[in-house]
Amino acid sequence: MAQIIRDRVFGSFGGSRRHSKIPIPIPRPGPEPEPGPERVMPVYPVEDLPNPFGELGPDLSDSDLRETVYEILVGACRSSGPKPLTYTPQSEKADRSSLSTLQRSLTSSAKAALGLKQTASSKRLGSSKRSGSVFELIRVQMRVSEQTDTRIRRALLRVAAGQLGRKIECMVLPLELLQHFRSLDFGNQQEYEAWQRRNLKVLEVGLLVYPHMPLDRKETAPQQLRKIIRGALEKPMGTGKNTETMQVLRSVVMSLACRSFDGTVSDTCHWADGFPLNLRLYQKLLESCFDLNEETSIIEELDEVLEVMKKTWVVLGINQILHNLCFAWVLFHRYVTTGQVDNDLLIASNNLLEEVQQDANATKDPAYLKIVSSTLNAILGWTEKRLLAYRGVFNPGNIEVMQNIVSLGVLSAKVLAEDISHEYRRKKEVDVARDRVDSYVRSSMRTAFAQKLEKVGSNKRLSKSQKNHILTLSVLANEVSELAFSEKEIYGPVLKRWHPFATGVAMAMLHSCYGDELKQFVDGVSELTPDTVQVLRAADKLEKDLVQIAVEDLVDSEDGGKSIIQEMPPYEAEAVMAELAKDWIRTRVDRLKEWVDRNLQQEVWNPQANKERLAPSAIEVLRIIDETLEAFFMLPIPMHPGLIPELKTGLDRCLQYYVSKAKTGCGTRITFIPSMPALTRCSAGSKFHGVFKKKERSHINQRRKAQVGSTNGDSLFGIPQLCVRINTLQLIRTELGAFEKRIFAHLGNLESTQKGDFANGMSKMFELSASSCVEGIQQLCEATAYKVVFHELSHVLWDGLYNVDASSCRIEPFLQELEQFLEIISSTVHDRVRTRVITDVMKTSFDGFLLVLLAGGPSRSFTQRDSDIIEEDFKFLTDLFWSGGDGLPADLIEKLSTTVKDILPLYHTDTDSLIEQFKHVTLENYGSSGKSHLPLPPTSDKWNSNDPNTLLRVLCHRNDETAAKFLKKTYNLPKKL
């Protein structure tokens, strides 16, 4: 590390808790008040700032730091004074107990250098007792009692007696005090133990947590010291000179404190000069420069006090450049935390920052620059919170404060740009001051404009009439003009010091802001009307005012102000009138698309949202489309027929997008249907032999869960929610026809000159959304059916029906739960589409029934006698949907049950006949595979009684010896998976 500065700094930056632990947030600036002579200085809430020097943790409080640094100060003055320190009994100090008898300094060179006001008064300090009086003043300022001061001085006399002539920097003060203080020196044992704990914590922080130089992991001293401190914190240690604990403590402490970077043993003890301990201690010293009775005032004896404080530098590792930085922060921090009432503190902090700038330019030590970076970033962050919206913070009554805050912020940014901040390193060739002020101006103008817009529009926002919108823009133009002239008169002269064309930038920003509003207005009108002309004239006058002020401000610029004037393109509303109608359409469609996106993200498809059991988002979309069509035909334009295709296409795409999103994620047939297990043969002669042991059942259940896991547990895709989606798409499909009729009705009311040839090619409207609705309803009905049968009822169908034993695992549980879902569907789905959904559920139930019979895995085995049970169960299933004539039509049920009824007779057929039939159809379809072996038929898309794969599957589930031997001999099928 560079040796330019004596101190070493390490660590990260933290926060301060000088006042409240919870900073009071700064409220956002409200609407800008009008400038006037009655304006008074505002009173700001007290707030706190993060301490850039870092936190020391909860072990050391502010009072601990203050007492520690006072001990250092007393010891330093003893060591460096012209005469040995002598102890003065309490009785002899009675004449100095009241500071009111001290005389005041006539002048203070330090205050003058800081730009602080001088107070002419009699001398507070007498020449004969000058140093004693200064120290007494510091004691009072630091809130140290006379009793404590006496105790410290008495102990230091004992230290001096044992180490005559030894300088303060050559000893570890807490160590010496621990040895020479006795419990009798304190009012009670508890006070002594608290004092002892505090000094041990100081040793721990100064030597172990934030040491002067990094600790060597190989050394044992740190662990020894931690052990001693830990033990002493639990039980007070004996501190006599000859105690073993004290001797060990001294040995360990001195070995750590006397380390040096070159490896030699240093005469100087480093125990309080590690960062951030040294800066936090010194900060407590500097804070005593503020008058206790008037916390924003610096004491008149600043010169003498600072001179005394300088004696601690050798112990704390402080030098002039660190003093400048630390004092600048203390002044700034005091200004902020006392309600921002004393502008002199800002001036003083700013003057010290100029010194810091010079120090930073001359000092390239990275450790010092890191502290500078943290401090200036904290200051810059605070200033920019105010300067990025300065019109809401400053006014003619406190414009001087603004000047000082701008100076403080700009100076901080300059130092960061020149030496430290990576953020600015890429901008070294840019004028930092001008760049920052430019951003302040632009941000503040945007904020001020938004406030004006809020002000003029607040009373008209509830009305949607075009006339009120026009009135708003007209009034807004006048308000912005006043804003521009006040910027020129009040704020521009202040900012000109750092940005010669700040007013010009402000005008360009206002021009842009109003231009954005004007463009929105133009996007909402169709033709020039008297009201529209009113807005355009107001905008034209405002533009002339803004350009005139900008030109006057830019007259001395190098390019004649071209760069800024180029930011003020003419409004020229007349030039875009021809496109306004199309812009109107595009804007409405874009807004609808955004609305669909936003509301679909929030849509939960709750069937209880309304009595129609529709998605509220769809109702709102259709309402917006209806309003858009009505508004379109109310536009006073002569080209409605020609623009209808563009309007229709935009709305059609929005609806198509809604429909596609509504069906996304709901799943399809493939999502829910289970995969078919491999073919197996039944064990001959036994109903239970080799069938679905517990381990196998678990395996299949786990596989089933994996198949449907992607659709489990999402309330957006439950059966009631799917029903709402179906209802919603049906509603949209119905409303499309109503929209078409409405459009033709409006066209029929137009003048004959507008009708033209609009009917050609207009018969088909909303094609995309109509087609998407048909496909969506079909997909959702199928998804609902397959989810009910194969997901919701999987446990009673796929995992339950005919599992292990056909006679004991029949269809009744499936029917009971299926009936519950049919009731949900019937009560939720609209009449027009209800039959379709229930039909799909029935068709899927039939598919599931066949899937259990033909692909149910080795857990299903049937004898020829079981055929009656199977037929009876299927009859129960069809009866559920017929429901005694109140359900689906009998002919529809008959039509969709054809496949099942075609296959069920196979279960009546004896095994030999099935084998012969299988051989016949297999050879007929696929021929022989050689050596008289039958080929294994592939799984077909549709099962039927003449399909080889269907016949094979019936044989696979046939529980008799003949079928098992045939399958073993022909295909060597296993008994189980």
C-alpha cells in the first residue's frame, strides 16, 4: 500500500445511526407552489444518512466511541504537552465548572476558511489558562463528566509514572488503562466492569476486526487474544500488573500492535488506526465542534479545539487529507440531520470538498480514494434526490440553498469522475458539471410538466368528451408558458454557472413534453374543427415562446444553439391530419392488445365471478370492442368504408390472440391419456398368480403420476375453470356475429357517397377469431373430457377398474365420481355447448373403458365368465349418460358406443375360437413372418373386432391356460412387466 498517507484502510462501507435507527423518508415533492414574495424557507423532516466510513457492529456504541476517543485525546495531550500532566483535585477546578465564565475568541481562522460566519464577542479563553480551558470546553462538548475526566487523568498519571517519557503512540492506551484502573476508581463494581468490557471490545475491534495491517492466519496471537477477551467478557479479569492474565494479555496485545509491513517490530503501536475504527473515532471528536446548546452552530474556539484534536492524529493514523474528508462529511451530515436549516454548514462542507478535490488529485492511494468514493457517493446521492426535481424543493425564498446544493453535488461528481468512479470513467472527456446539471434540468422539467398536467387535468379526467380534452391542452399550454418564464427568471441564472445553456435545455425539455401530449391529442382527433384549431393555436404560441427563450439563451453558443434547437422539432399538427384516422385505429387496437395481455395475466377463470360463469376479462374485451366500433362510426370522417378492413383486421387479431391465450396450457388428449404398457400374458389357471404385487402397483402409480404431473395442482386449469373457458369462447363466437351485424347497420346509415363499393369482399369478417373459437372450443371440450376421465378419475378407472379381480373392482366407484363431475359441468357450462362437453366426456369414458380392457396391463385378467360383468358395467356407463331420457339422446349414445359393443362379444368367445380368428386376420393382413410364425401386429389407431392387435390384446388378458400357452409359444410374452 502506498505510503503517501499514514493510515491504512480496509473493509466496506456501512451506515450511521447518529439519530434514529430508521431514516425518515423524504416525501415526494407535491405540486409546485407559485413563486411570490410570501414564500418562506421550508422546514424539512429530520433524516439520517448511511455512514460512508462503515459500521463497527453492535458491540461498540456511539458513547463507547466517544469515551474511547476522549481517553485518547487526554493521553495524547499528556504525551505531547510542554509540561507533564498533573492531576488537579475536584475542589481546585470549581472556578472552571461554568463555561459561561470563559471568554470568547474574537476571530477564528478555521471558521473563516470554512466560510462560516464570525461572531464578535469578548475572548472566552484567558491566556494564562488557555490549554486548560480548551480542554475543559472539549470535555463539556463531548459530554464527559468531571468525575470521568478526573479518573482518566489519575490513571494516566499512574501510567506516566511507570513509563516516564514514553509517547502515546508507543503504547496501547486501553491496555495501560486496564492495568492501572482499579475498581475503587469507579462508583460501583458494575460501572468498573462495564468500563473494562468496553476497553476489551476496543482492543478486539482495533487489533482483530479492523487491524492496521491484515492478520497472518499462521499467527496464534489473534486466537489467544480472542480467547482472553471472550473469557473476560464472561467473567471480569484481574488486571493487576503481576497477574498471569494481565501478563499474557500484554504480551499478545503488544505482539499484534507492534507489527509492521516490513516484518520488523515497530516502536509505534497500531491499535486505533485501522479503517474504519479510526475514522469513526475521529468523527466523534469532530462532532464535539458543534455547540451543545445550538446544534447547528460551530463553537467560536474552533481553532484551539482543532489544534488540540490534532494531537490524536498520531494514534488514529489521521492526516490532513483524512481530516478534510472526515470534517466535510461531519458538516454535511449535521446539516442534513438537523432539518437543513443552516446554510452555512453547506457552504463549509462545500469549501472542504474543494480541499478534498485537490487532495484526491494529488493522492493516488487506492485506500484513501475508496473512502473518498464512498463519502462523495453518499453526498451525491442525497443532493441528486433534490436536484432531479429541484422546482418542487427550491423557490425564490431559498434559491441560495439550491446554489450551494448544486455546487456540492457537482463538486462530488467531478471528484468521482476525475479519480474514482467507474461510472464516470468512460466520460472523462465530458464536462462533468455540465453533464450533471443537464440531467437535473431535464428531470426537473419532466417532473414540473407532469405536475402542471395533473393540475389542469384533475377536474376533467372523469369526463371523456373531446371538448374537455381540448380545454385541458389549451390551459396546459398557458401553464407551460408560465413555467418557462419562471425557469428563465429564477432557476436559469443559478444553473448558468455550471451549464451556460441550462435555460435552453429546459425549454427543449418543455417543448418535448408538451409535444408528446400534443401528439396524443392529434392521435385522438379526426379532422380540424374549431376546437382543434384552438389547441393548435395555443401550441403554436407556446412553441414560439419556448423557441424565443431558447434562442436568447443560446446566442453565445459555439454552434448557435443548433444542437438544442434540433431537440425542438416543429409540432406541425397539420401535416399529420391525413393519417389521423389510421393512427386512431392503430392506437385503439394497440391499447386493446395491451389490455388483453395485462388482464389475461390476472384472469383466474373463476366460475363464481358472475352469474353467467364467464371470464370477466372477455366481457370487458367485448365491451371495449363494441365501444371502439361505436366511436369509430362517430368520427366525423368521410372514409369509414375504406378504413373498416383495417379496423376489422386489428380487432380480429386481438380477439384471436385472446382466444389462443385462453386455451393455452389447458392440455390436449395426448396430455392426459396414459401410455399403454407392454403386452403380457396371464398366468394359466390362477386369477391372482403373478398379478400386480404391491411393488408393481406402486411402480405403475408412480408412472401414472409422472404422466399427469404437469397438469396437477394448477387452479387455473381445474374442471370448473376449463368450463368457464369454454363458455367464454362460445360467448366470443356468438358476439362476432353481432359485431358484423352492427357494422353493416352503421354502414347502411352512411350517406350514399360514403357507401361506395364496400360490400364487395366484406361478407367475411373476423375470420381469424371465428376459426380460432371453433378450434379452441373443440380443444377445450376434449381436454376437459380427458382430464376428467384420465386425470381426475384415474384412481377409480385406470388404477381401480377390474384391477386384480373383475368381480370385486367394478365400475360403480368410477360412475359415482364421474356423476359428480357431470353435475359440475352441467351447472357450469352454458346450454349451447353443454351437450358437446358431456358428449366428449361420454366418448372419452368409452375410450377409457376400452383402454382398461385392452391395455390395462398385467393387473387385468378376464375369464370368459367375466364377459357378463363387463357388459353389465358398460350398460351402467351408458345409462349414466342416458339418465332415463333426461341425458344425451339415445341415438347419439348408440352411435358412440358402436366400437365398444363391437369388441365386447370377443370376451364371450372361447379361447380357441379367438386364437383361430386372430391367426386368420393376422395372416390376412400381414402374412407369415417365416418358419410358420405369426408376425406381431402393431398397435392400431382404432380398435375393432377384426383388428389383429385388438384380438391379441383380448388374448393377453384372457385368464386361461390355452391363451397363455399360445402367447408363450408364439410371441414369448412375459407374465408380468
